[in-house]
Amino acid sequence: MRAAMRFFSDNAASVCPQVMEALAKANHVDTAYDGDALSERLDGAFSDLFGKQVRALWVTTGTAANCLGLATLCPPHGAILCHEMAHIEVDEAGAPGFFTHGAKLTLLRGEGAKVTPETVEEACHRVRDDVHQVQPAALSITNASEYGLSYRPDEVAALGELAKRRGLGFHLDGARFANAVAFTGADPADLTWRAGVEVMSFGFVKNGGMNAEALIFFDPARAEVVPRLRKRAGHLLSKGRYLAAQILAMLDKDLWLANARAANAAAAALAEACGAERLLYPVEANELFARMTADEAARLRALGYDFYDWGPGEVRFVTSWDQDMDDVGKLASAIKSL
Amino acid sequence: MRAAMRFFSDNAASVCPQVMEALAKANHVDTAYDGDALSERLDGAFSDLFGKQVRALWVTTGTAANCLGLATLCPPHGAILCHEMAHIEVDEAGAPGFFTHGAKLTLLRGEGAKVTPETVEEACHRVRDDVHQVQPAALSITNASEYGLSYRPDEVAALGELAKRRGLGFHLDGARFANAVAFTGADPADLTWRAGVEVMSFGFVKNGGMNAEALIFFDPARAEVVPRLRKRAGHLLSKGRYLAAQILAMLDKDLWLANARAANAAAAALAEACGAERLLYPVEANELFARMTADEAARLRALGYDFYDWGPGEVRFVTSWDQDMDDVGKLASAIKSL
Amino acid sequence: MRAAMRFFSDNAASVCPQVMEALAKANHVDTAYDGDALSERLDGAFSDLFGKQVRALWVTTGTAANCLGLATLCPPHGAILCHEMAHIEVDEAGAPGFFTHGAKLTLLRGEGAKVTPETVEEACHRVRDDVHQVQPAALSITNASEYGLSYRPDEVAALGELAKRRGLGFHLDGARFANAVAFTGADPADLTWRAGVEVMSFGFVKNGGMNAEALIFFDPARAEVVPRLRKRAGHLLSKGRYLAAQILAMLDKDLWLANARAANAAAAALAEACGAERLLYPVEANELFARMTADEAARLRALGYDFYDWGPGEVRFVTSWDQDMDDVGKLASAIKSL
Amino acid sequence: MRAAMRFFSDNAASVCPQVMEALAKANHVDTAYDGDALSERLDGAFSDLFGKQVRALWVTTGTAANCLGLATLCPPHGAILCHEMAHIEVDEAGAPGFFTHGAKLTLLRGEGAKVTPETVEEACHRVRDDVHQVQPAALSITNASEYGLSYRPDEVAALGELAKRRGLGFHLDGARFANAVAFTGADPADLTWRAGVEVMSFGFVKNGGMNAEALIFFDPARAEVVPRLRKRAGHLLSKGRYLAAQILAMLDKDLWLANARAANAAAAALAEACGAERLLYPVEANELFARMTADEAARLRALGYDFYDWGPGEVRFVTSWDQDMDDVGKLASAIKSL
């Protein structure tokens, strides 16, 4: 099957050429772990991007980035509020429980996997402030959300204010943060620290990277213990420069944003083809969730298209940074012809 | 500083060209996680190497490989016997405690960081079999050892027999297993499963890889839960094919062995230059621990050589797969001239 | 305030005289920990009660009993299915996460805090069988439930069959098991092992004990590791005979059942006074949840009665083994007069 | 066997009458958990004893007290320095690893299970300050020590100063603190907070209590999270007043000290009988470790005395608060006659 026919997952996409070149260029001796010249540039590169002094560490997976971050916000006896469809709840195999030594995820409901101040407030209100009940310690949101919706700056800020008032740490799962920035056109700062986010995972792998994600602390003091936690979790690579190289290549000339725009554009084209009646949610990133009968799905598959069965009568398409727009156009036509 | 002048750590070395080529060749869409064509070849490749059906999983660090392996051998309330200089004790930031949920490392003494049946027996004997004392559950050795000594097959087998008799799981930290195989000339099977080893980490990063290590279970049934543990620890990479590609490239035509032989040869040349009176231990892999006054060390450093101060009056040289033998010869001469 | 006026919690009640006598009688030297003559009688006493060879251990709290039991049924990477109002979820401060090293509670809905086969099946069905999702490993129910409802033998059996089919361990929180047996008149065996329950906590403290609860394993082999887990959690008391004495005194001549019957009778009298329109749930144990305006509650309190505000317009009464029936009658009249 | 003939363990002794009376007197309804009148007096009672505002919590075992205390001093990624014979290392089944979520015990050597500033300094010095090595976070000593030696105030103070300088939390295992105070005649304050101790377990069970120990924080702010940790570990008893009652009875009129003096006097009498050549250590509390041939031990046992075989040619006698001095005298004579 040709790559261009795959709309299954952005995790399956190839690595973009600039990243491959950066790996080749990094291929010489340097200090081990994160003492190399490239790793030492990470803090600065992200500080430039966010317009604020931050602390940035590489890790190899979003799960590690999310859970190391959460471990700094929530003690073992605390709770993390998140959407019931949150990746940390649904798709990380219990990693939050592992990294936090047993903290609890308290699940919130809401359309499109988005968290609202109301659901957070309600969840906090329900907890008696005594030693018998696990007290909320942190809030985690995903932007773009697990259903491909992008929070706007004011939505994040409303959650940030509430988190502050309630004494909750505020974490952002940014596996597809690039797609949210590309879609909203917002300043990355407005979607994060200016809106109260304290820690985020910044995804690169789904967006053209090979195996490097960034864990960002907007208050560098908060990150002090993280290098130890990272090492203790087996996530301190000895040749860290090959991770730093990937991230720096993606940040260079805003490649991360260009890639996300390409993926979003492909999704938008498919969304247009689907039409409002098929779409379960507006398409605000690089994922589409659409109503489709089993027969319709079979017909698309017979044409060579690969995608995910989401639920009965529902399918998911995910577009990638390297999606060929001709192929996208053909799939769009095929969908229209169903 | 030229790479060739660095004798600080094999972790700092570059990635060998065959691995870089394999990464480039793997750069196309494929199934995410470890469902890709390359990852699926790992079991077979290692089964061929060891002459036995094994289960092999990629991870990105030796710490993760060691600790995921140990987690299958030792319950949270058990103890792992290891040398007091073992990497898992000294250099993994408490990762064994993290991955095992609090198991204990019981430390053994012995020359050159090597474990003997006597020290294991003595440690087991000391423990009362009651609920107040933590019971030994596993034995872990490192080959080549943290002081660059290589266990011979019969040494491993003696430990394996004892482990079996005592009901201990048997783990091998093989961060420099290649160097031990290269030095002893032993069949990898004789240093592992035929000698009773049940789980091992097989190191590639120090030997020319970029960021892929292998975790090998000689009884595939024992590995059943490991994919879950790996994911839960944030170690399931979404583009796993780029790890599998590295390992397969290293296994191809025994590149792993050729690289280790090169590193060992460089070490042997330096060992010859040092002479027995300088050496703290025989050189049986790619590390040298040598007596050297601060003044002597300073003179070598003035010539541009980089190495590690091990202790007062002691230094460590580590050679890598890509060490230039001309440079090695010059350093050897410089040492002789001290 | 006189004790008889308190309907706040059975945790606040006094210790029954037979338990106090048993403590006095046990007050002589004996072997420490659980090697004493009384502790050694526990297995036999519970085996007689249940008509089956069981393994029984004392602990001091229901939380410890529940969580040590759950730790044998669910690995750190698994999930325990329970009602969203379950004590282990709502009132144990995250202890299940602590004792299981991070396992997850998957919450079920249902009337009166009761679990049904449908909710269990639905929760299992929702989980993809892959490494990304936490797999259900155990089912936990509470009998009598957190809303004072008693499961009947066939209800437990239906859950037990499903648990077996789904490969789930089956745990029973029996903090008020005595009240459920007293209400249903069922054979304890029919509410437990004959219905598939594998592990239970058997509560005594709410029923007249001082600080001893029992942890029962219906398959003694399953309990093998538990003495270690108990010690590791700091729950192995050095003078364990004073716990065993309490439990044996409660089992003697079915004092546990007599006490539960007394508490249930008091609750039944209040239930009759409340009438169906006030009651949120049928009263099937020693707890009542009733609709009551703030004004009505204030009037009862002005008469000297102590009880819990459950929610807006809702109150909870709990009756104890030592409730004076005259006082109960007076409260019943007062409720009727509201 | 008569109780008086038992010199096996102070854990086996009976409960003293004043404690039994206090339990009887506490036997009426009161608020559950630790909201009762007796529990609320604990802080004050210990504050009086120590001449300083402290926070005191009851728990049922020394293991729980020690490990809850240590959990406040040492993060999961830290190390606790303690003697290699420390109870927390040797006899708590890995509980420190459980309560701290995997912290490490770094073992110190030294005569009579006593820790010295030199051994602490040496252990700290050995650790590189990088992310690969587990950093020391706390120091724990036992007074009286596991070999029955009592630290003097200046010895504790020297360790306290070092702990402060090194940034280590300072924990005292006071399972036999009463015996140390009785032996040294020191002010309890001088053996604890004035000497830098921050957290201690204060033992009562070995000294005449039934199942109540105290966990003391000399800085109440440090204790803030502990009620949650206690509950999460299943150590919050619902009828806590029966624990508080025991402790208050022991503190009343310094019963704890009188009991310890009685036990120490019995030990001193046996020590005199043994003579210096038999004793492995000076007797400074209620334990004796003595050289004794198997034949000699058998002869004492034939006379009805019960004690512990410590090692080849070594025995241990432990005396209790209720030891009959006539029996002690007879055992002393028997030892002299060996």
C-alpha cells in the first residue's frame, strides 16, 4: 500500500527530511546524556518560541512527557482531573498511575473530549475536604483534543483561572499542539503559560519527528527534580543529542507549524467532503470522526484507503504532515460519491 | 576536539554508518508502535543468534531494559542480589525501585564487580525465611562487568545453577555483552540461557547504535506481560520501526561483534601500554582502570586526551567501536612515556 | 450527649462487652505477631463459619483488609471494576492505588450503589484488548452496599459467573457483611464462595469490635503472599492476639449475627417511621437514606438526635449494635411527627 | 510456661493494667477516627513531654510509624541512610520501600548497630551529585539501638548537626526510646528535637501497650500531609480513641518511664550475671546479646527459660516491663552457674 493512501494514524507517518538531515549532521562524538551542545540549546529554543524563560527536556514518547509532567503536579495521594476520553486515561496503559505512584484520575464529561470550567468546578465541589477522599491536585487537558477539537486561548485561560483558584496544577497534553496552533492561529504563549498552563508535553513525533517529544515547564523551578525522575524512569538516553537534533530541526523556521498546517489542510479537505451531517465533531485539527455505514467503509477500503473503525457506524481519519494532496482529493471525491 | 582523542565514554561515540543507513531505509510509512515489519523481525533475529526461540523487545535505554526485565523476576516485596558496583545499584537513579514498585537491592562484594556463587550463597543464607525479612527473588550480573571483566561461560553457569537451586530469577545486564562475547569468544548461548540466564538487556547504543537496546526473554512465556509494562512506563515508541531498524542493522553480518572487537582491540593496545602494574584489573572488554597520578593525568590531558578520573590516583579509559587505531597508538605511546 | 441518641455512624459505637472480656482474658504472655494460640484459631473458626477451608488474617481496618485483598487480585497495570459510590473509590483516600502500586478503579453506575452484570459487561466490553488500555482484572462489590442494600445470593452468583467468564478476580467488601446476612437470612457461604467470591473483608469494628477486621481468602493458596504484604504495609501487629481475641469473641455463639440483627432492627423501626415516600432506598441493613428538609432535620437535632447530612434535602441515619430500642422508638415517633 | 520465664521478646509481654483500665474507661460512644476527645489530647500530651509544640498521631505498629515518618523526609528517588542492622532494613519486610514508593536504604556499618558521623559523612561523600546516583535525603537512627545500646544526647546532636549540614531529614526509630531515656536519664528533648531529630516513632507496645504507637513530628508543619498518608495506608482506625487511650495511660504519671526502668533493671541484673566476657555489647536498655555455647543454652532451656538463638554461639535475652525480679534472679544464678 502506498503511504499516501493511509489515513489510519499520524503515528505511522514517515520522518520528515529535515529531521533526517539533522540526525546525520549530529552524528559525531559529543558529551553523553544531555550534556551535549544540542541538548543545551533546547531551553533557549523553546524560550524563544514561548516568549518566556522555560525549561525544556527531551523524552521519546508523549506518555513519558505527560506523566513526568503530571508527577510534578500531583502527589501519590492526589487526583488529576481530566476528560474521560483523555489520552492519559484511555491510551497510556495506566502510566499516570505508575509515574505518580498511584494518583487517581478523576474523569470529567463533555463534548468532543473538551473540559469546561463547569465540569471541573463540579468535580471539585463533589469532593469533601477530609482525609477519606482523594483531593484534586491537578487539571489536565489535551489540545487539540482527542476528538480533534482545538481550545481557543480564552477557553484555556478560563480553565487556568479556575485551576489557580482551586489550587490545581495545570497540565497540557500537547501531542497535537502544533495542529491546534495551526488551526487557531493563536500565539503559543496564549494557549499555554499566559492562560495558566504550567507544564506541557509538546508533540513532534506525530508531526514529522522520529522519536523526540519535548516536556516544557513554564516555571523552570518546577522542573528541578525532573531530570532525576526522567533518569529513574529509564528515559535519559545516553546519546541524547539525536533527540535534541530532531526537536531543533522541527523548531527551525517553524517547520513544526508548516507540517501541522499541511496535515490540517488535508483534514479540512476531507471534512468538506464529508459535510456536516457526517461529521461527529467540527474538524479543528488533523482528525475526522465521521458517521459511515459498514458498507460505505468497505467500499472506501476496497479503493485502497486505510482508516480506523471508531465505533458502530463511525470511522476515524487521521491526516499526516506528509499526506499527498492529490490522494486526499481522490479520497474526498470517493467520500462524496458514497 | 577530534573524536578520536576521546576515551571518556562509549556513550559519547557516534552512530555507525550501517545504522544510519538502516534508519534512512526505514523511513516510510508503516504500522505504528511495534506492529511494523521491522519490529516483527526482532524475535526471529535474536532467536537465530541464540539458537533458541526467544522474545525480544526494543527499548531506548539500558536502564529501561534492565528494569523492565527485573520487574518480571522480582515482586515489590522481594530482593534482587547484585554487586555493590552494579550499574542498577550505582548508576540508574533508583530505577529498579521504580519499576519493581519498591523491591530492594541486596548488595554483594567481590573483585572487579564480579559476583561469585559464594557471595550469593552467603547473602541468601543471611536471610531468615520469615515475613519480617525481604526474601531474595532474583540475581543480577553484568557482563562485561562494571570494571571491564568478562565472565566465562562456566562462571555464569555456576551462578545459574545456584540461582535455580535457590529459586532466584537470573538477569544479565548486557550493556557491554558484545564486548564480553568478543573477548571470550564464547557462544552467546553459553553466556546466557545455557548457563541459566532468563532475561537480559542486550546493549547496542554503546556499540554503535543510536537509541535502541534489546530486552531478551529466553522463555517467551515470561515476557507476556512486558509489552504492557513497557507501555505503562512510557517506553512504547509510536514509530518503533526506527528502533528495530537499528538493532537489525547491528545484528546483520554480526556488525555488533565487529564493533565490539574494534573497541576491545583499542583497549587491549592501551592495556599493553599501561602494563600490569598500572592496571587495577585485567582488561577483558573495552574499559581500562589504571593507576595514574594527578600529574600524569594532567600531562595526558595536555596532549588532548579526554578520560575519566575514577578515584584518587585512578583513571578510566573507555574505547569505542570507532576508535582510530592511530590515535590509540599515540595514546599508548604517551602512556608508556609517562 | 447520650450514646443512644447518636445515629451518626456505627464507627462511633462502643465495643461490646464480650469483646472487652476477651481482651482481658487474652492478657497474658504469648508468642508475638500471629504465632499465638488465638491467631492460630482464626482459620478454623472461619472455615467452620463458611463450611469450607479458608485462610483468615486479622488486620485493623477495613481499608487494609480490602486493599490487601485487592492487591492479590489485580496487578499494578490492571483495573478493578467497582461502583462509583464504592467505599474503595470514595472513602479510602486512594488506598487501592497505594496497595496495588497504581492499579486503576473503573467506575460503574447503578441504583443504590449496587453492581449489576450489565454494568460489568458493558465496562469490560468498552476496553480494547491491546497494550494501550488498562485491562479489567478484578471486580469488587460491597455487601451490604454503601446505600444499605443487601445483595441476594443469586445476585452475587450472577456477578460471580460473569467474573469467572471474564477472568476477573472477585472481591467483596464486607464492612457490613453481618448486616447483609442478618437481613437476607442467607447462608454466608451462599453470599460468598458459593457465588464466586474469592476474597473478602469481614467487618467487625462497625458491629461491636474494637479494632479487628478479618481478611478471608476462600482459596488458601491465593493468600500465600499476603502475610508478607501485610507486614510490608505495617499491618502486622506484634501483639496480634488482641485482635484475634476480638474476632473469636464475635464469632462465638454468632455474636456477630446477633449484633447485626439488633442494628438492623433499629434501622427497620426507623424505616417504618419514615415511610416509603421519605426513603431514598429500601432499608436492607443498618443505614437509612431519607428525604428531609433542612427545617425538619433541625427539629430532630433540637431534640438531641445526631445524624449525617447526606446531600441537599437528604439525611443518613446509621444504627449500631448497641442502639437502645426505646430511644429508637422515640426517634421514630419524632420522625412521624415531622 | 509461666510468663516470667520468657526472655524471648518484649513483643510477647502482656498489656499493663493501667492500659487495660484506660480501654475500659474509653468504652463509650465518641466521634469516629481521630476526632474523639482522647485523640485530640495527644498533641498536647506529647508537647508537654517534649517541652515543645509537636504533632502526634497514633498508629498501630512501629513499622507504620517509622515508614510514615520516613515518607515525609525522603522522596521516592532519594536514599535513607541507616545502619545495616537497622530495624527498617532488616525487619520491616521492605516497608520503607513501600511507603516511600521505592526510596533506597543506604547501609552504614558501625559497632552495636550505632551510626556515627563518620559513617554518615563517608556515605554522603561517596555519592556523585548527578542524576545517575540516588542522593541521600534522610538519616535514620534507632535509640536504643538494635543491639541494646543507648545514644547519649551529644551523640544524637552530632548526627543532627551533620544531617542539617548535609540537608538530610533526621528520623529516630524509638521502638525502645523509653528504655534509652530510662538508661541515660536524659531529657527526652535532648535525645530528640534539641539534637536535631525531626520525626520519631515513640514505642509503647513493647513497653506495656496493646497496639498503639505514636508518630511524633517536632515541626507540626511537616506533619500536614501525614493524616492523608495514614489513611491511604489503611492505618486510620475508625475507633481511634482506643489507641489514644493506651498512649495517654502510658504517658500519665510517666508510666512509660517506670515500665522501661523495670525492664532495664531486669536486663542489668542478667548483664551482671553474664559478666563482661560473655556480653557482646554493654547492656544499655532491655536487651542482652551474650556468648553462649549450644550446650549452655540447652541447659538454660531445660530449666524452662525461653530466649532467642542470635547466631552461632550467641543468644539474645529481652526483658519486659512485667518481668518478675525473682525469676530474673533465678535466671541470673543459672547463668552464673553455667
